[in-house]
Amino acid sequence: MNHNLLRLALLFASITPSFAAPPPAPEGHRWVPNEKFTDEFNGTSLDANKWLDHFPDWRGRPPAKFVPSAITVADGCLQISAGTLPAPDGRFTISGGAVRSKSEEASFGYYEARFKASKISMSSTFWLSGGRKQEAGADVSQEIDIVETMGAPHAEPKWAQNWHKQMNSNTHYNRRVNGKPEPLSVGQQAPLDPPAGEAFHTYGAWWVDATTVRFYLDDQYQFTVHPSTKFSATPFDRPMHVNMVCETYDWMAPPALSDLTNRAINTTHYEWVRAYVLKPQPAAGDGKTVSTPRIAGDYVNVYNPGGDVFPGPDAADLIAGKYYKNWVPNDHCFACDASGRWHAFGITHPLTKVEAVHAGEYQSFHALAPPGTLKEALKAESWKDLPKVLPPSERPGETPANHAPCIIKREGLFHMVYGPTPIRYAVSNDLNHWTPKGPLPGAPGGRDPHLFVWNDTYYLIVCGDHDVRVATSRDFKTWTERGPILTMKPGVDQESPFVVRHNNTFYLFVCGWNEVWDKKDIQGAYQHTTYVYQSDDPLKFEHEVAVLDAHAAEVFQDEAGDWFISSVEWPHRGVSIARLVWE
């Protein structure tokens, strides 16, 4: 979330996949997010609980001095900008920046960062360091350079002419004996296309054990490095810090003044950093194992809403009867008609000022896919607008708000349930014409309703007060409240819950909102962090198994039984769909 116009420009400038995930876990294990070293950079400042804006014991490599003012968090990115110093400080004449984890507990696991390098002759890096100890009379430390690169091409030195087009990775076993360095370095490179300063790339490393590190670029395995064991049989056996640094090298000329002061090229943008640890796979019911969902490939922006007349009533700066070119969708759902054609419905309203971000959410959009299977319909902007459904004029006596529809079919009719409180429903025999039926009797209060059916029981799942709640019914008429099924983690509110059953166990997908929004534009109100929890009991979820990039996600299967996930307002305006795999 928190993608304003600059962020969107940066995102669309990139042509590499952004939906990263760890490599497949070994049999009997799963990847679990390591929150100490994970940050989506969706706020307006560096998270002081996780990061330092400097290195306590390193000022930088001359001529670039690390200065905290080089570090900002904006537009959904950690930004490290180069610049000039107000006055020379010894050998330091220009400025760079360094971010270091407060924790030195990064150990065996998977570490990845997605960033676009600055286009000047300074490095953009992501690495681990630390683990100092005394060993056989030597001062020893470790360093895993997941990537060192730079965005600017350069002629000298010749051996580094392709640095801007390479993922340069290394392992350093650093020894000092009586102050004399005796480093042992083993590394490799992988080609970057586009170059580091032209696009966002995802750089990752799986620190497998004390003698093995596997490196990944844009979710693809590249090579394995085995650090030298000349002085130790287990050279990389101690935990370290995680670092993101932009610095100068002593083997390359520093950037020109014109480059240092050019904001368009002097900044490295880190979209996120993530870390995972391996945990034993818990056993699920019926002898099955728990899976981890992962987004596979890019989202396809199937639906981009067109202009329409706002039906009213007036809301904020929106005027009933006026035509608005830009509309904003949100919580949505999918259904297939009798011919097998796919439809999408969801919250929509004209684009408003940020002060009234949700004003006018009084009707549902209705989008129709082209004929064919879902896979055949996954074409950019191929789903077309049909007339909006259930505006206030068609629901006399109801509150105007019409939020988060979900649809099931029962007794030969499609039933659309929508919120917020009171939870209401409407019926249709063709998905085009809807008859409102008023409040759902006995339904719990809340918002973002979702219906899940299991063992002839309807589960009505809603967002409560910092939790996700459920009521159950056998006949869709009498509902029994069953209380919360998930209490959200501190600082995160819930949105858009969705439950599926896969491999004999249940998964709850719930979007998180951390209340951090700079209000520069409306995209910032649509955060794209979806937490996934697993349970053998659909009435209680505690076990987090994944964090996915999606806002208001729907998770569903196509005609062939393959899984898909949707997202609205990220990464594109409208509705986007991507493949989902279970590992």
C-alpha cells in the first residue's frame, strides 16, 4: 500500500516481477516470516524498533560519509539519497547512507530485498554482517553480500565495467591478526536485465548452513557459494545484522556534483526487505501437511473501471447525477453465470479527494469477462463494465452504503450478501438483475462480509473490533454468533477476510491496515499486505503461514481446479488476478 504517484511511476518503470517468495522449502518444513528483518516501508519514517539510520562503528568509506539525513521513508519505499556535505569532514566530502538492523540475530534463513539502484557511481547494496569473535588469536567476522551493484555505467576500472548489469554477490570471512587483515572471499555474479538503475529487481540469498549460501535473482536460482574453510570448518555459523547501504568505493571515481544533486538519479529506492526462517511443517488433519500459498508470476489487470454517472445521494464533493471519469473499486467477489462466464462485483465510487477517500460507496460495480475459461479471460483490461448494481434507489429503506459483496448460489438463486452493519442480502437468477431482501436475520454486526460453506453449514465472516468474527447457520435464516476467529496483531486492523479449505485444512486470508498513510493520494489508503493463517478448526485461527502482496484478496479456483488470487488498487487501478500456488 501507500503507493502515491511517484511510487506508481517507479513501479511501472520496472518490468521485472515484484511478487517475490522464498524458494520451495525442504520436505517437512515451511518458511515463516522473520518480522525482525521484514519491512514493507509503508510508513513515513524508518521503523526505529527494527532499524538504525547509521552504523554505530562505521562512518563510511571516504569520500562518502554516512549521514542519517540521507535516509527517508516515503512513497512506499525506503530511500537512500546521495548528496554533498555542508563542509568537508576530513577525508569526507560527500554524503551517503546506511541502514542497519538493530538486531544481530539474522541466522540461517532466506533474506531478500527489492530495490532500484541510483544511477550514479555509488553502490546500492543489501548484505549481512557481524558475528565477531576471537578465534585462534585472530579477530574474526562474517559478511554475506547478497548484492553489491550500482546503477551508473562506467569505464574504469575495466574489471568492473559491467557492475551496473550484474548481481555481484560475495562471502567474506574476515580475519585480523595483530591488526593485519587476512580476508577470505568467495563470490559469483549473475547478469541483470534491465540494469540495476533501470528497474526494480529482487535480490535474495538462502543462508542454508555454515558453509552454504544460495543466491536468487527475481525469484530464480542463480548460483551457490561455499565460503572458504581454510581457517574454520564452519566459517558462517554465527548470527549477523541486515544492512542496506549506499557508499563509495576506493577503486572508482566518486560521482560528479551534478549527479549528487540530481534527485532523479541520486536515490536508491528499496521497496521492501523480507526475511524467513525454516520451521517444521505441522501436521494437519487427516494426515495431510500444511501448505504455504505463494503468488506465482505477475498480476494481470483484467478490469479498469470506466466513467459513469454517480447515482447519489450527494457525498462529500460528489454530486448525484454528475458524470465522473475515474472510479475506484475495492472489496469484490467473483461468480460464474449459467454459461460459465465470469463476473466480478465490488465496492466502487468516483475518485475523490483524499479527505473523503471512501465517500460515495453506495453501489457495486459489475464487470463481465470475455467468453471462455478464466485462464482465457486473463487479458489486460478485457473485463468490461456492465450497469452498476443495487444503488440506493433500488434499495429503499436501506442505509446508502453498499460494501464488500460476496455471492453464493443456493436454492437456484444467486445470493449477494453485503455490508456494512446491518448485513443485508439480495437475490438474482442471472447476476444482472437483483432484488434486495433487506437485513440478514440474526447476522452479526461488522463489515466486509464473506460467506464460506463447509459441511452443510454457512459461515458468515465479518470484520469486528480489531478481530475477525463469525456466525454460523444451517438454513441461511437463523444465525448463531460464534465470536472472534482471529485477533489481529498489535498495530494492524483487519480488512476483507476470506476463508478457503485446501488439502483438508483451512486458511484465512485477511488484509492488514496499519493506519499509516501520508494522504498524498488515494492509493495510500489501499495497503497490500495480506496475512494468511492456517487452522484445522474454521472457528479459530492463530498460526500465520504467509504474507502476500494483495489488497482485499479473493482466493478461488478456476474450471480446472487451479488456484488464483485477486487484488484491487494494487498494483494497478481496478481488479488484478494472479496465479496462486501451494507449497
